[in-house]
Amino acid sequence: MHMINIELEQITKIEGDGAMSITIEDGRCTSAKFKIEEYKRFFTEAMKGKSILAIPSHLSRICGTCSNAHIMAAIEACEMALDIEPTEQTKMLRALTMHGLTIRDHALHLYLFCMPDIYEKDAFLDFDENDPHEHQLLHDGFAIKSAGNFLATIIAGRSVHAMFPTIGGFIKFPDDAQVSEAIEKLKGVREASLRLVTEFMNAPFHFDRKTDYMALLPDEGYGYINGKIRTSKGDVYDEKLYRELVEHVVLPYSQASAYKYKGDPYMVGALARMNIAKDKLHPKTKESCAEALALFPSTDIFHNNLAQAIEIVHSIDESIDLLTKNKIEKEDVIKKPYREATGIGVIEAPRGALYHKVHVGDDGKVIDGEVIVPTGQNQINIEEDCGRLVEQMVAQGIDDKEKITWEIEKLIRAYDPCLSCGAHFLKLDLKVT
């Protein structure tokens, strides 16, 4: 019997803390367990008894990375419960909020977490400023992230834990000078975003495994807030029916809830969105990224990174259009009387479909609710991918602990998991017999 035991106590370049346990027997993976260990923070319990007006801010605290996605999902759920239909301008401002989040969050993941793997460096700040190419990447990374931050700040008040979006509208609006500056900043980083697409189109990592994909996508265009839930099986669901397609699975070794669709694991995130709806991207994005888009639909998990890079370009192009073609005016927040009702909010966070449910009483106090995050939905798929990856490495005669651990980490990083939404990472216990 040949056995390998690996314990990695802590690693950077991931949002959160978790563990992976893999057993290989006779060349086959007999057990793969992705353990998300800090998930039960009782946000849904803490919702109970709170005023519905406090729920978006409360639920944004689930995550400091994609807090604005939680705000958007919570507001949508609360507005459904209160029978509020937002104005067209509010819908546009929410779309811009999500574009700002997408640009900033994808840039954070791709430059700071993933790009060091391509260049075999420990961290993004280890790039050599005296090397022209690496210097350009350093400049690009912080410039794109800054542009996304600025867009989110003028529209939503902050790039995380936004202050301006609220149930029924926005409480503050950007002035013309801020809008003009945002347009110039976005135009200024577009070429950098195309360089990022090229970087990940040429990345040397590949891992293919067929799975199913799921995403909320609009009937027209490519967005992150409105639409229907679509799957790679061709099924289409109204977001109110989300519980008919996400099947809760209890994993006794993990604090995070896991999910399947029709008995099978599935993937959410940029790769899912790109596989299902690449033809709906902004026309300029499709033209500029035609070579990269030819790779989709894809079963290569590392193409999730490429899909995120393409989405940065799309969010830049769409934001420029929205800011250029629309005059933002002050509006009053829409208010409605409280009533007992249930609201559902579904949006596409950077990491995939995010579900919020709120049940409110006629006194405006929350009775109960539910939150389903992308990382929980990806959990079983991550397990199966890692098990298959280690099988392949063992079959190739690779038994080096550090090599196997690094390859697993790269694979999990490609999912861009937010374990603070769903825990930290990575402790690996690997057994090969």
C-alpha cells in the first residue's frame, strides 16, 4: 500500500477557509470531500424580527467581497414582498452597481489570485516592475480595479457595503462631473481589459470534465440582475420557482449547504453564463473578444477565468453605453405599506447565481428567510473535479505532495470560491493506496 498524507494549514489567494480530503485506491478516487468550515454564521436566523428596511444592509455583511451582490438580491426580494416595481432609472443604476462590482471583483480574482500561478510567483506584488510585460500587468491590474471601484462608488456610494441603493430606489445620485469621470476611467482601461483576456486565453492550465451549468440571464442582452434561470440542459425557470431546481444536499463533513439539479452536480459562475449566453454579450465585446469567445461553450474549468476576463470587457462596454446615453435625475424612493408576503431575489453575483428569500409580516418585521450562495452550489462539482484531477495525476506517476496540492489549489481557485460567503482554504488530507 502506497499512502500520501498532506496537511496544509493555511494558504493565500482564496476568499475564506476550508479543507479538502481525497482518497485514491487502486488508481481511483473513492472519496473526495470539500469541507467548508466557517459557513454557519446564522445570518438567516438573525434576519428574524428585524425590520424589512434593515435586511439589505444586514445581508450584505455575509461577505466583504461581493457585499453589493447581496444588497441587490436582498432589495429585489424585499421589493417583491412589498409589491414595489422599481423605475427604469433605478434598474439602470442597479445594473451599473453590478457592473462596477463585476469589474472590481473579477480583476481582484484574476490579477491577485490567479495570475501569480501563470508566472509561478507567490503573489501579484512579486511581479518585476523592471520587466516591461510584468510592469504592464501590475499597472493594468490596479487600473481596472480602480475603475470598477470608482463606478461603484459614484453610483452606489461604496464599492463594498453600498449605502445608496435601498428598497424602492436610490437615496443619492451622481452628478454630471462624476459620470463624465467614470466614462473616461472606463474608456481608459478597456485596452488593459483586452490584454487580460489574452493573458487567460493563453494560460497554460487546462482541466476538462463535463458537467451541467446554470445561470440567471435576461431574455435580451447579457446582465446580472433580471431574467430567468437557464440551464445547459435547455430548461428555463422563473426565479420564483428556484426551489424546484436547486435540490438541497446535506454534506455531514461540511458546514455549507450543497445543492444538485435533477440529481446531478452543476456549476454556476462566469463559465456557466458564458456557455449559455455568449451570443448576448455587448456587440463591441463580441467583436473585440471574438477569438476568445470561439472557445465557448467549454468544459475546461480554467476557462472560468477567461470568462471572467471577457465579462470585465462586457461590463466596461455596457457601462459606457448606459452612462453616455442616459441622463441621471434625482428620484424619490418608492414606498408601499407593509403586508405579509414572501419575496424572492435572484441575481448573478460574480461567482454565480445568488438566491435570497424573505418572508415578512404585516408589521414589516421579517418572519424568516433563506440565502443560497454560489460557492455552496459549486461545492459538489469542486469535489468531483478534484477527485478526477488527482486520479489523473496518480495515473501519470505523480505523487509529490507539493505538486498535487498546488494543482488542486489552482483548480479550486478557478471556481473563484468565496468561502466567507459559503468559509477559508486549504487543508488537504490525501490518501493513496
